[in-house]
Amino acid sequence: MDGVGGLQAVAAETKAKTGNQADTLGKDDFLNLLVTQLKNQDPLNPSDPTEFTAQLAQYSSLEQLYNINDSLQGLQTMQDGFGRLSALSMIGKEVIAESGSFRYEGRPVEMGFRFEDQVQGAVVSIWNENGRLVDQIEIAEPCSGDRFLQWDGTDQEGRDLPEGTYSLDVTGTTAEGQETAGTPLTASRITGVDFSGADHTLLTTNGSVELAEVAKVNNPTQDDDA
């Protein structure tokens, strides 16, 4: 019986003995394969046991890599499950998103901005979905950190604007008279979660918000619930 035939015979015997055990080869199985090949090698052309042992070690390493990959996939599945539960637990809470896009539906919208360093004043610009400037709000006092205000949905002439998607940006002026861009913020209530995409998306009263855009999540106040 040649080396290959011997290996096949031992592999079949090992599989039969394991029965309901996992269909994997352990260190004892590798040892049996090595001994079988040495017993059935061609005396005129013996195999190099050192090389054969190295090959078995490679097979063992490959098996371990497969096991590690299965473990990582299991951890990814668990992490995704925890992510879903975490997103669902946010429903009903207030979210502050680092996003300039928001949805106006006929009622005042809470929005804001953030400056890491203090500015002497700022201008909040609001644009419609066609990119046209519809309103500007001037903040004529020093401000830093997070600041919020309400936009009533009217343009610079006080006329009511239609419902739809809008965006905001903010520009501040430093003590040296230089302009600097602030980070726009939108505040809204989380109403649901969309799991259809690759990333979980929060559904809010001001539109959709990606989890990566969330800066803060707060419990609603009693006044809000009234």
C-alpha cells in the first residue's frame, strides 16, 4: 500500500471512529497519519519525515485559522445583535446629531451649533433642498461650546416656508475678526430604527440620522412629555 493510500485509509478510519464528533483532525490524528505514511512508504524512495512533519504543522495551523475565523464571525454576530438592542433602546429619547440636514414639518425645529473656541458672534444660515438661502439668524454675542435655538419655519421676510428638507451651516467671527466654521447640530426625538441598510439608521422627528452622527442622547424631560 503506497503512502497516499495509507493516508486515505487512516483518514477514513479516524472519521469512522469519531462518529458524531466534529469533522476535524486533532494532534493524535496527525500523529496517526505520520506513522501510517512512514509504515507504507516505498523503501526504495523513502519520504523525508522532517518535511512531512512540517506539512502536518501547516495543516494544523490552517485548522486553527479556520477556528479563529469562525469565532470572529460569531463575535460579529453577537456585536450586531447588541447594536440592534442598543439602537432600539434609544426610541423615545432625544438625540443631538452632528448634522446640518433636518426635516421641517410645519412646527418649530430645534437646531444649534458648536464652536470649540469662543467666537464673538455667529450667523446661522438655512438653505432649502434646492440650495437657496431662505433665512439667516444672527447671534450678536460671544458663544462657545454647544448652543441651541428654535427656527419657526419662516424666511427672512417672515413668510411661512413649505414643509421639506432643509440644511443649516454656521459661521463665527473670532476676536481677531477672522471667520471660522462651526459644527451644525440638530435636536430631535427618536421615533424608530431602520435596519435595512449596512448601518443602523435612527428615524427621528427631524428625519433620518446615522449612528455615526450622534453626539448625545438624552432622556426627554417631563415638560416635553406634557
